[in-house]
Amino acid sequence: MTPIRFTKVAGSSQVSRARGVIRGLPLGGRPALALIAAAGLLALLPALARMHDAVSGMDEGQLLVYPERLLAGEVPGRDFNTVYGPGVHWLLAGAYALLGPSVAVERAVGLLLRAAIVVATGWLAGRSSLRAGLGGAVLCGLWLSCVAPVAQAWFAALAGALVATAALVGATRRAGAGGAALPALAGLAAAFALTCRIEFVVPVGLAAAALWPALDRRARRAFLLAALVGLVPLAIHIAVVSPTRVLDNWFTGPVLRSSPARRLPLVGYGGPARNATLLALMAAIAVLLWAGVRRLRAAAPRDAGARASLAVAALSLGLLPYALQRTDLSHLRHAGCVPLALLPAALGELASRPGRRRARLEWDALLAVGVLTLASRSTEEYRALRLAPDPVPVEHAGRTLYVAASLAGDLRALLAWLDEHVPASSRLFIGPRDLDRPIYNDTALYFLLPDLRPASWHLELNPGDADREDSGLAEDVATADVVVLTGRYDAWREPNASARRGSGRAGSVVSERFEVAESFGPWDVYRRREATAAGRQGP
């Protein structure tokens, strides 16, 4: 009898790779990246249902107004106040120039930024296993999809920092191959992050420092050269505005003057979801650091895998100050979407060896973070519905703004009155009714009134800054032809310095030189006393 012989069949390598996918072992290449990207983008799809959520008056309002001011030739920080770098406004200005200014375009840019965050996070998590990469991308997408995809500067900077880190990690894997494309991409992405928010020099710098020993000389040179080229527009911007004013706009104002009025306590504040998210974020960063340091100690100093683990931990640590400076659920979610999504991968790396123990740790972590994610989503969605139930569109001057249904009628009446009584090119100031406590502002109304000129450098109003004696706010209000003040934020109370009253100068200008011409729900319209008197006398 002829013995049966077993021979290796063609395609056995593909079978092994398929088994690797099923077991969640780390697999490189474009197929794994495509799977991770697809999973993350599917998790991000619920954000599409939030595209018509109500526009937040100041946070999103500035993203609608500032890029248009830039297209009109004005310079952020010189001609109007902004506490962030100009990067996201440049990005949105380009989008508005191509597609026209609208909430839809702004939020589409925000959706693209979130997509970059999700894919880069999933790819970094996928260094441990495909399972961790898929889970990390899904978790990150779920964290980011529970509210409207606003194109805030934080998400632009975070996207740049994550792309830079992912590209540098890829460059370490190709050390010695001589490629400069990935480190050059990393340098440009890092420069973009700093141009959007200068404080990202900390997370980007920490991640780059962790990866530096694993990069060859050509990769280092390409990264530095690209970063320097990418920072040239920011350097020109600083020179135009002046370094002294930039320092005041980006550091002295927001950090030293306004921060005490925005900061929230770490304990004794917030509900269960907020407290659980804060604890989970701190624990996730601690685990990431533990995994990175432990792996580096067990490997060669220039080991690419160990350096990558340390880099994602360092990046996550650099995001922590943002969460701690205002510990509400929104800021915790914005900073925690990356460390919490990377947590399962870090626990997998801490396993003594690949196999069931790693799989069990990763699955347990994915389940725990998933439960926390759903709790956070439910809390945030409830908050959004409570603040602005049933948002409806308000159209004016060919523009659309989404507001709570309870405000829509009053806002339409306000806009119609301004059209009838205020000539084009008149100077308009918008602010809160209590200008001695400038907690927040309806900056978005400037977007609906493109034919009127903003009367103030303070398009956004921050406590501790706009209400100080020498802020210039009172002088700006004095130049206005019409003033619109709102009482929507009168009940804003927080356990911080926002309760302190300011100089009172701007409020005095309004009471002395203006009088109420009409009221529309929460909005009061003031006109100059002489203009009101002339209107009463008639021709």
C-alpha cells in the first residue's frame, strides 16, 4: 500500500493569515488598515444624525463667523479676538471659499476631522492586535458621534497630533528603508496641530521624543524640515499680529485671566457618568504609561514596538491638562476618546504572552470601556435634547442656523426687525444682558447678519478677560449703532470665579447711551438715544 503523503498546498499562508485575523493577532498592511477604518467610520455614522442639532451660540458661532472675517481680509487675533491659533479658521475659510459659508460645510469639515481621529486611533491600537485596533476605532467613533460634529480647534489639533504620531510610528517600522514620506507627513501634521492649538506642542513633543531613538537620521531630518516648513504660516501670522499680542491672546487671557472662571472642581461636581469618565481616563493613562515603560525596559532602547507603546502613552498624557482644566463631560470626552480607545491594546501588551490571556484582557477592557461609552453617550444626548429640544432651521440672508424650537419665532422676529430698522453696514454689538458677567455670547447671530459690521474686537466674550478695566469692550460698545443683548445666560452658575463681577464699564455705556427699542423673547434690541428720538419725531 502506498503511504499517504501530506504536502503543503498553495494558499496555506493565506489560511494562516485568516486564522490570525480571527484570533486577533497583529497584522500589518493595507487590508488591516482598511478593516480598522471601516469599523471606525461605521461607529461614527450616528454623527450624521446630529448634523441638524442646534448651534451653540459662541463655541460654534465663532467657527461660522471668524473664517468669513478672514476672507474679508481681517486677521485673527489682531482684528478680532480668538484664544486659539488660526489653523482651523484657515481650514474653514478655504472650505467656505469653495463651497460657501454654512453650518453644513462647517460640520462636514468637523466630520472629516473626526474620521482622521478615529482611523489614526484605531491604527495605533492595532499595533497590539487587529481585535484591539477594530475595538479601539469603534470605541473612539462612539465617543465622538453623540453630538454634532462641530469643527472645533481641539479636534483639528487632535487629528493633526494623531496623524503625526501614527506616521512616525510607521516610519520607525521602516527604519533603514530610507523613506522620507511618512516622517514628512508627520512633520506637516504636527505643524498643523500647533497652528490650531499651540498647547499641542506638549503631546506632540512627548510622542516625538518617545519615538526619536527609533528613527534613522534621514527620517529625523525629514520630520524636522517638514515641521519647520509647516510652521512658516504660523510664524508669519505671529509677526503680523505681534508676539506680545499673540502671547496675550493665547496664554495670558485664556490661562491667567479666564481660566479661574472656567475651571471646574475635580470632586464634588457632576453626575455619575462624569465622575466615572474622569476616573476611567486617569486609569487609562496610568495603564498606557505602565505598558509603555514596561515594554521599553524589556526591549532594546531603539526597539520600534516598545517606542511606539511609549509614544501613545506620552501623547495621551499630554492630553490630560485639557480634561483637567474644565472637568465637565464634554471636555472629558474630547480628551478621553483616545486614551480610553487605546486602553484595551495596552492591557493586551501587559499580558505575559500572546494567546488567551491577551484576548481575555482585551475583550474585558473593550466591554468595560464600551459600557462607559454608552453611559456617556446617553448622558450627553439627554443634555443636548434638554438644552435644545427639536431644533429647527432659521433662515436669513441666504443662511441657515439651527436653534431650539422655542427660540425660533423670537429669533425670526428679531431678524425681521433689524432688516426693517437698521441700515446695511451699521455697526452691531451682540452680547449678554449682564455685561459685567460675560459668561457666554450669541456669536452665531453675526453669521445671520452679514450686512452689518461687528462693532467690537470681542466677538466672543470670556469672563475675567472681556470684563476687565482695560479690555476695550466699553469703547467698542460706544461705537455701535445697535446693540443686541440676551438674557439666555443669566442663570449660568458654576462653582468658580465666573460669579465675580467685572469693571461695569461696558454696562454703563449701554445704560447711558442706548435705550431699549424692542424686545423679542430673550433678546433686547438697543438703539442710540438720539436715533430713537429721531425715529419718534419722524421726518
